[in-house]
Amino acid sequence: MASIRVENVEKTFGRFKALNGVSLEVRDQEFVVLLGPSGCGKTTLLRIIAGLEQADKGRVWIGDRDVTLLPPRARRIAMVFQNYAVFPHLTVYENIAFGLRMQKVSPEKLKANVERAAALMHIENLLGRYPAQLSGGQRQRVAVARALAVEPEVLLMDEPLSNLDALLRLEMRAELKRLLAESRTTTLYVTHDQVEAMSLADRIAVMNAGAIVQYDTPMRVYQEPASVFVGGFIGSPPMNFLRLRVEGQRVRLGSLDLEPPAEVGAEVLLGVRPEDLEVYPAEQPQSFAAQVLVVEPLGPHLLLTLNFAGQAFKATVPPDFPAAAGQTLWLRPQPSRLRWLEPGSGRAFATG
Amino acid sequence: MNLRRLYMVLAVLLVVWVLLPIFLIATLAFSDRPSVFAWPKGLLPQQFSLETISFFFGVEGVWRAIRNSLAVAAMTLVFSVLLGAPAGYALARYRFAGADAYRLLILMTRAFPLAILAIPLAVRFIQLGIYDTLLGVALVHTALALPFAVLVTSSLFLSIPKELEEAAWTLGCNRLQAFLRVVLPLALPGLAATAIFAFVISWNEVFAATLLTLRERTLPAFLLTSLNDSPLPFRFAGGFFLIVPALVFIFVIRRYLFTLWGIASR
Amino acid sequence: MRTERYLPYALIAPSVLFLLFFFAWPLLEALLLSVRGGGGGWTLENFQRMAADLYFKDALKYTLLLALVVVPLQVVLALGMAMLLGGLSRGRDLFLYVWTIPLGISDLAAGIVWLAIFTERGYLNSLLQALGLIEQPQLWLSYETPWMIFLAVVAAEVWRATAIVFVILVAGLQLIPKEYSEAAEVFGATPWQRFWRVTLPLLKPSLQVALILRTILALEVFAVVVALGGRNLPVLAGEAYYWYNAYQNPGVAAAYAVVVLGISVLATLVYLRLMRPRQEEAA
Ligand SMILES: Nc1ncnc2c1ncn2[C@@H]1O[C@H](COP(=O)(O)OP(=O)(O)OP(=O)(O)O)[C@@H](O)[C@H]1O
Ligand SMILES: [Mg+2]
């Protein structure tokens, strides 16, 4: 097992800059998720680490080896592909054994490794089958088993669950978490599903437009987004951003009197998650009033869209909360969950 | 429903149209001499006999022509796959400057009647000392089959996901190993179809084979040059024998026929 | 990893060299051969001899006529077969296989097969006799009845090579998403309208390929004609063969080859121009 270090990697396809000086460090035995919208360069970064793609600039380290110029086979990595890439002409057993055969390990070790990987993924009974006789979920297990069997220093996964249906995805997610917690393999995992990222990761690297915009633990990425982009991308519904005037180093929001960070200008963005707004049907101290625009019952809670001074935002309330469109409600944010951001750049101010 | 029946009738009529002539020549090939010359003829053979067919094989030079045909077709098969498959692989897997120009070159060969080019080649082959050799004929036949081999194999490799190869690389294969262990086994049936196609092209080709040989005749060349002074039974048996392998080959590759041509006509 | 960049070139290089030597260069050589005299100087002598030859006019006429008659027949017939195939409810695979059998049959073999039908004591005469139309065997394939030979060649060519057009068209049809035709159906188009307004326009690329391929092959028609009529129905490729083989004159043979090449290129250009995809279809 080993760490991964990516330094200042750049990649251009034709005239399109896919990676814009990306640096990233994954510690030994850590599970890091690369999260970002479609087309932001996640796959490209992963493929550069795997050696399937050549960076234009920058270096890649695995452990203390500089692998920038090494072909994939010499990097001691294993990769799980989005469409699994399970070899259709080989049995499940031979698929899992493939990497071991390339390493020319002894027959005993080969058998032992294959069986252990198969047992980990609960596919011992499928070893004699061909991929065409497997379901999508089973193929996915084979792909992971094949990667684990070679005992890689680093495991790379590109949206390994995205081709599964929702239910199976949930099940496999939990299983992957158990499995990788057990094997403690350094893992870099690509997804654009934020729930997957939150549930699996030790740390999440949020990417946007070819750059990493925040790299932190899931809870911190969620609660303290580094920018409007991160707050808006993570969380469903996303974080609310209210644009407010700053008067004499104070911001007034209804009967609320807030103190923004010292370095603000004339205006400031206040970020608050919908679930961090307490909602009351009658006026409260330390709250602001807003009109209900839309009420959406979502099962576990109601999602309200409200209007405050011409700005729409969302809040969630318990399902039995009496709310109707047109009604005026009072909202009180939890003071510790507020986030101040700079309206121009969208970047968050450092919290004190 | 009547329309369905009409369709069926038409379809069966087309089957008769295709098969009847083959049936007739087969009938003639397996009749005795008098029935070949009989008049008027019935649809069914009057008498099954191996006389005609054994007469054909008894003619001096026939066996040698068959052997030559097989050898030339086999060489064509090998050459076109060996030259065509790598190019098809390159077209399928790499974007490189010149790929379009290369495609154009391949498609250009379609706008020219290639067999006709045997005429200038004959002159050159005499100087090179490969006139009237099987190798010379096979080279020209390869020129006929190669564009096909390139286009077909390129689509074949395109249909094998690149990720399979990449997965093999990450599992410790170098390029060659990944190709041999992953791509080749998957491409094999399609490559076999391509090879058979090349074989049939060569087996059937007559113009270049006739021009480029004097003694080392292939079977079509032998038949063609002896048409005028050979009796009908000989021609019929020869014609029938020419058809047989082709029938078998088309049957074997029928599953690929459409992918073959579908892609070749892109 | 840097060698990567040269790999594709290494892979195509053998076939490029091969095609240069056996395609591009003979093309040039044919031209040179046709305009070189015995002494080595430039001359039009070969073309003059060719044009002055008794057979030349007929060969040109019959070759062009054959292409003009055979190719449209094949395309229409193949199109019909392809549509018919779509209308069949059962046995599609079987019909598909049987209809494509001629694909494997050589022109020489096809000529011989139809010789068995058109020859003096052949099946055609037997049929006519059975129908009471003739008493004695008729001689169809003699120099006195070139049109009958022409007909026999057309019959053999249509029988043999419609399959290629058919396969190309079916392959093309498979690439057209069903939704287009279904959408047209929803909007009330009759089957006939759907064929003309949706299927046929979308099939244009395949039709173009089929037309070019078949026309080129029709222009070098040779063995079928020789098998059925010897030199009684002269064609260009046949004349090239006789001049090379019987008269030992590569120069005139090359002149014939150049004529065939010229017509072929011309035909291809005409097809490409006539069937150019319109701008909005290029997407
Ligand atoms: N081979 C290539 N040639 C040209 N452009 C490419 C190539 N590969 C990727 N790109 C471009 O680079 C950008 C990043 O692609 P990448 O596949 O890394 O995105 P991603 O973050 O993995 O997206 P997704 O979540 O959709 O998989 C995209 O805009 C894509 O169009
Ligand atoms: Mg991706």
C-alpha cells in the first residue's frame, strides 16, 4: 500500500483544457473520492494516475516512486472501470486470476488470492461462469475482485456503481465501504453522486472545470463549503445563498442582527442549508419573515420554497407542518451553521 | 393477411430463382454424358452418374489448377489479414494525423477496377521474374482483398471496447500481451470471416489470374482458357466445382455478412 | 510511451506500401504503357490502333449498355428484396441466407451456369419445347444473335450480383433507427410514402456505395461474357485480355485498360456529385 501524490498536473485535449494544474495527495490507506459535475475532468485525472493517459505537465507519485513516465503495468495499481471491462472470453475465475497470471505468481498463491478475492465479494459460486451469464451487479463484483486480487498499492475506481439500479447501488455502496475498510487499500474513487461520496469517503476532493476547489472531510465539505459552487453542488436541496447589504459592519435580516467577517465589502452572501433554518408559523425573536411560494411534500419532510426580499430560497419542515402557498412564515437560522461568502468571487470567508 | 401471403410467395419465388440454376448445373454435373446432351431435358436428372464429374477431374491439368487455386487463395488470405488487420487496428484505436488520408486511399481503390491493373503489372512481373508464379497472382489478389480486410477489421476492433485492453494494461500486460490475450481471442471469429472473405475473392478471380499466368493456371483461369475447346460436360462440371467451396464459405460467414458489408459501406 | 505516437504509422505502413506498389503505381503504369510506343517515345498509336479496331466500337457499346441495363435492374430488385425482407413474418434468416448465396459465386461460374440454360440443348429450349413454342432446339448464343447473348449476360449478371447490392442495402437499412419510420407512421404516412420520404432518403449513402461498387464491377465484366458468348459479344475488358494474350500487345491492352479506368472514375464522380449529401443531412 502506498500514498498517491499528484503535482500540478495539466492536460489539454486539442484546445480544450481538461485539467488545469491539479495537485492532490492521498494518504496511505485513505479512501478519497473525486466528486464533481460531468465533464470536470475526474476521469481524466484518474486515467493520468493510472498511466492510461499522459499528462502534458506535472508529476505523479505512487508511494515514493515517480511513476509519471511509467506504463500502467509498472505502476502497481488496479482499476475498476465504469463499464467494468470484465473480459467476456474468460471465466470469472480467469478474470480474477488475470493480473496474477501476468505477475507469474505461484499456482498456490494464485488460487489462494483468487479465492480470497472471490470470497470478499461473495462470488465464490460464480467462478465457473462467463461474464455473459452474469447480472450487472455480479459483473461489478467480478471487476472489484479482479482489482483486489493483485493486491495493488493503489486502487482506482471510476464510477463503479453508476451502471447499477438504485437499490443495488445502495447495497453495493455499503458493501464496498465494508470491504475497503477491511482491506485498507489506498483508494481513489470517482463519482458525480454526492451521496455516494459522502457515504464512502475519508476525504472528498471536489472538482470543477479542471481544478480541485475543495479537499476536506465529507462533513466539512458539507457544512463549510469553500465556495458557492461547492455549497450548491453538494446537498439536495443545495445550500441557500442570500445576498445582503452590509451596513456599518452589521447585516440585518428581519429582526436578526448578524456580524459578518471583518473584511466584507458593501454586500455579502449568506449561505445557509435548508435544514438549518428553523421555521415558525408566528413571529419569533431573532428571525426574518418570508412568503411561501411552493410546498413540495417529499415524504420524510416538506420542502418549502420561500421568497425573501425578491430572493428565492428553500427550507425543510416536518411533514405535518401547516404550510400553504402565500402564507408568511418566520425563519431562524442556526447561528453556528451560517457561512459568509464573497459575492464577486463566490469564495467563502475564513471562519473565525 | 393476404398481403403477408403475397410477400411469402414472392420470397419463395426469389428462392427458386436463386437456387434453380444451381440445382440445374448440379444435375448436369452428376449426370452421364448422354443426359448432358439430351434434348429436351427434364427438370430432374434422368440418371445419377459420376461420369461427368470424374471426366472433369480426369482432364490433364485440372488437379494442378485446383492445387494452384488453393495455394493462391491461401496466400491471399494470409497476406490480406497480415497487412490489413494491423491497419484496421490502427484506424480503430488511434487518432493520428493521416488517418483520414489513409481511409481515403482505401476508399479510392473502390473507384477503380483493380483487376484491370493486372495488365501493367504483368509487364512488370515479367521483369521481376514473378510472372506466371502463384506468388504473383496472390499479390494481385491481395490488392483486391486488402481494402476489405482493412475496413472490416477496423470495425471489428472498434466493436471491442478499448477499456478491455486498458484493463489488461492496468493488470500488468504490455501492449502486445494485452492484444494477444484480450483483443485477439475476441476478434478471432471476425478475423476468420475476414480471412474467408479474402479466400473467396481470390478463389473466384479470373481476369488477373488468366493474364498473369501461362502454365501455373488457377482453376478459373484454367477453365476460362480452355472454354472454347472443351466439351460441355467439362464446362458444367467445372462450373459446379467452382461454386461448391464458395457456397460453403458463404454459409460459414453468413453471420458476419452484414456487419462485414454494413461497415464496409460506411 | 513516446514511441506510442509512431505506432499507428508503423501499423499502417505495410498496407500503404503494398497499395502504393499494387494499386497507385500500376495505375500510373497503365497510363504510361498506353502512351508509350515500341521505341520508347510518347505516342497515341495505341489508342489509334484500339479505336481503329473492328471490335472497339461494339465493345464500348456493349460494355456501357450492360452497365446501364444491369445496374439499375440490380438496384431495383435488391431494394425490393430488402423491403420484402422487412415484410416477412417468418423464416427471415433462411431467406436472407439463400438470397445471398450468389455472393460467393464467381462471374465465370455464373456464366457457365447460365450457359447450361441458354445453350442449344439447354433448359430454356427444353422449356420452350414443353410449352409447345418451338419444335427444334434454337441456337441463342451465336454471333448472329448478339442481343440474345446480351440478354443471357444480363440474366446471369442480375442473378449473380444482385446479392451484393441486397446485402449492402440491408446493412444500410439496419443502421436506420426504426423511430423515423414509426414517427412518419404516427403522422399518418402510408407505407408507400414512408418508403419514398423516409427510408429511401436515409438509405442514400448505402445506395451510393452499392451503385459505385456495382458500376465499377459491371464495367470490367469479362468472364460471364466469355463463358456465354466468347468474343461474339465484345466487351472492353475482354478486348484488353485478347490484345494482351492473343495479340501480345500490352500497349493496346493498356489503352483498353485506361478506357475502362477513365469510364470508372467518371462514373464514380457522377455518382458522388448526383448523390451528394445535402448540408442538413451531413450532421
Ligand atoms: N480523448 C479526449 N479527447 C477530447 N476531449 C476529451 C477527451 N477525454 C476527455 N475529454 C474532455 O475533457 C473533459 C473532462 O473529461 P472527463 O472524462 O475527465 O470528465 P468526467 O469528469 O469524468 O465527466 P463524467 O462525470 O461525465 O464522466 C470533458 O469536457 C471531455 O469532453
Ligand atoms: Mg468520467
